[in-house]
Amino acid sequence: MKPSVETHNLTVIYDKKPAIWNIDFTLPTGKIIGIMGPNGSGKSTLLKAIMGIIEPNIGYSKVFDQDLEDVRNKVSYVPQRQSVDWDFPASVWDVVAMGRYATKGLFKRLTKEDHRMIEESLSKVNMTPFTNRQISQLSGGQQQRVFLARALAQNADLYLMDEPFVGVDAATEQAIITLLKSMRDAGKTLLVVHHDLLTAQDYFEHMVLLNSRLVAEGPTSEVFTKDILTETYGGTLTTLSKVANVLQEKDFPMRHK
Amino acid sequence: MIDFWIILTASLVATTTAILGCFLIMRKMAMIGDAISHAVLPGIVIAYYISHSRASLPILVGAAASGMVVTYLIQFFNQKVKLQQDASIGISYTFLFAIGIILISLFSGNVDLDQDCVLYGEIAYVPLDHMSIAGHYAGPRQVWILGSTLIIILTSVIIAYRKLVLTTFDPAFASAMGISVVLWQYYLMAGVSLTTVVSFESVGAVLVIAFLSGPAATAFLLTKDFKKMIYLAVGFGISASILGYYTAVWLAGSIAGAIATVIGLQFAIAFIYIQFVRKAHISQTLENKALTEV
């Protein structure tokens, strides 16, 4: 099977301090893959480096065994929700439509097929009733759904999502994970930056554990262990005690109330 | 006829700047017009020094060149040095403006050049400098220059509209899609540079800045649709030109000053209006809620 994403010695340095250091991995396709690590461990930087938004200082990455430039229309990126100004005068439809025309030339118009994809994407995230709503009037969870709809409209094979579960209500979180699973079942690969250790085991089959350098990468059952998590999260006590709790309950899968 | 030419001149500037202003305020760069209109000074002085004339073209080229330099500096300080946008704008344009002043003082002994004659246009004089085609009166020269600028800017914005909106709203996503955010930033800034330079020659720097930020800000208050925001901003710009001109005639005062004042008043009225609408909306909602609860 072709790898989805591979990185070789990927290093990004901000102000002489490495944000990510010598990251080397090869990820499988068709899985929901979590990128976990403490704050400032370079999770977002890793995604941005893979997407070419940040030029790595050393190293390179490949997507589906090719340069990103050649497979750009098969890859979709979902930025952090807070990274844009939601007061921008646009409707839900306008934002989702960006997913269709982002890779079109200057003079190409949206076709019937484009319109169908936009509508279908909106209905997959249950946002159809809000199609004409101004984006400034959306809740956090709805904003996240709009971003996901925009990504769906791109009909990519690989999705890179930066913290899609931050600041959304429990119902939206469930709706999103259900959606991600159905995308996975349709053969898509999802690379998701996440920081909640409590839900990580339920959400991801495969994990990348990051603390500027790569701590571990592999199937969740192999890498989500006390030793590796301690190494990843270092001495942050509160997090560690949470980890201990999670590990104790390991044999009893977490259920959401 | 003089009335007509002055209002037309102001309206042409208003239209061009309002279109660009909508993009600028959404990029939190409204003050870039202020920066460019000052930073062009060294370019103008150097162009004058080289060409030894005050003809429009060399001056325009010099001005546009230093306009791009300040754009580059702002971009550089903001992106590479990680300085805040406003600080980047402040440090870049004051530096270039200061160089311009030093250059002027160096040459001032033997050169007929001072800031007033290059920097600050006076709209009332526009009809005096007219053109003739084949011996026929063809209107003021500035109207032709500003008209061409409007056509250039309008075409450029229409062609690149989606890229400009996308890179304004979500640069990270645009960049992930392989769209060069920096390229479109320069594309927009080249437009702002050109517009600022040709406009302040005829209407003065302060009015250009007022036109770049005011109508777009007023329109932003009133609509949540970016295209409508552009149309509204153009409408506010043109109506401010007309109202401002007649206010100035009535008060026998400065035309640019009166137009800029009307722009400010438009914003104030729009602000009060939306406060009123919001209050009405809230009390309406509360009333509906009370009714359904009963």
C-alpha cells in the first residue's frame, strides 16, 4: 500500500529554536491518524510544513509518494478555526464554495457539479439550513462544520485537520467524529491534530506523538502507553494523572454520555 | 462645467479607492494608503533629480517604485522579523519619508522642488490643467489619468477577485491550495500604490486616505456580503464627493476637507443606525419570546 504522508528529517526553526526537529515517519493510508503532543510541541507546524505553508529549514515531505505540488488537488487542509476573522462579510455558502474554486484557474466558473458538491458537503455536516447564514452569526461548532464542509467539497483523498475539536460543543464533537469515521470508511486518510488525551484512544487507530522531535509513531495499541506518554508530555503532572486514569480504564472503552 | 469636472475627479478617485479599501480593511491594512502616500517622497525626489523635470511620468514611476519598496519593507518586517503589522507600517514609511525630506533639503539650494508641489494636490485646480485632442477641448488631464487608473484597477480586481478574497479571508488555506499569498499581496499593493500616487496628485494625500478607509468601513457596518460591501463603499464614496463639493461651495471652504468630513459623518450615521437596529432587534426578540412563553 502506498504511504499517505512521509517526512524525512523535517525540521522547522523559529527564532533559532526548533519547532519541529528531525521528524521522520511514514504514515499508512485509509486511517484516522492523531497527532498528539503538549502545547508548543509543533503539531500545527508539522501540518503546515507538510502542506508547504511553512518552508522547512531542513528535510522534505511527500504525499502519496509524490511531491505535494503534483497531488495538491487530492489533499485538503483544515486550518484552526481561530485562524480566520469570522467577521469577514461572507455567507456559509461563500466559504464552502472556496473549496471548489481554490484550485480553479482565474477564469473558470463554478459548474453544476461544483454546486452539487457544495450542497452535498453542507448536508453531510448538517449545515444545509444555514446555507445563506452570515458566518459572523455562527457558533464555534457551526464554524468548525463550515470548515469541514469546505474540505469535503474539495473531495480529496487526504485531509489534514488542525484541532477540529477545539471549542466545539459535545454534540458537534460527536457529529464530527462520526463524519471522520465515515470518510475513513470511504477510503480517505485523515491526519488530525488533537490534544485531548481522554478521547484520543477512541478517535484514532494510529498516532504520531510529538514533542518537537518525534517521540513515537504507530498503531494506537502500540504507542499509547504510559512510558511513551510520559516521554511525550514530560513532567506536566495534571496531564500525567489524567493519563494514568485513562490507562487504568484501558480495558473498558470510554463511552460518551 | 467646473463643478462637473471637480465632482467627476473626486468620484473617480472615490470609486477606485473604495474598491481597494474594502480589501485593505479586511486585511487590517487600511493605513497602508497613509504609508504609501508618504513613502513615495524619496522616489519622487530621486526621479526628479535624474530626469530634471517635473513631468508626470518620471515622477509617477519614481513614486510607484518607492511605493513598492515600502510595501516590501512592511511585508518583510511583518513576515520575517515577526514585527506587528502596525509597527511594521509605522517604522517603514516614516523612515522612507525622512529620507525623502533629507534628499529635498540636500537639493533645495538649486532645485525647484518642495513637498507642497509634489505631495499635496488641490482638487480645485484640476479643471485648470486640461487636455485637447486634435484641437478640441478634451477635459482635464487628471480626469483622463484617473479614469485610466480606475479601468486598470477594476479589471485587475475582477480578474483576480476570487484569489484576492480567498487570500484575504484565509491565507493559510489559500497557501495550502498552492495559491501564493505573497504574490496576491503584491498584486493588491501595486494597485494601491498606483492609485495612491495618481490620486494624491489631484486630490491630496489626506483625502486619498479618507477615501481608502472611510467608505469601506461604513459599508462594512451595513452589510455582511463582500460584493455588496464594495458596491456600497463605491456609493458612499461618490455621494460623499457630491455632497462634500456642494458643502464646500456653500461654506466657501476647502473641497477636500468638506468631502473628508462627509465621509466621517456617513460613518457616524451608519454607526448610530446599526446601534438603533440592533436595539430594536433585541427588544423584538425579547417580545417574541415573551409572547411564546405566554
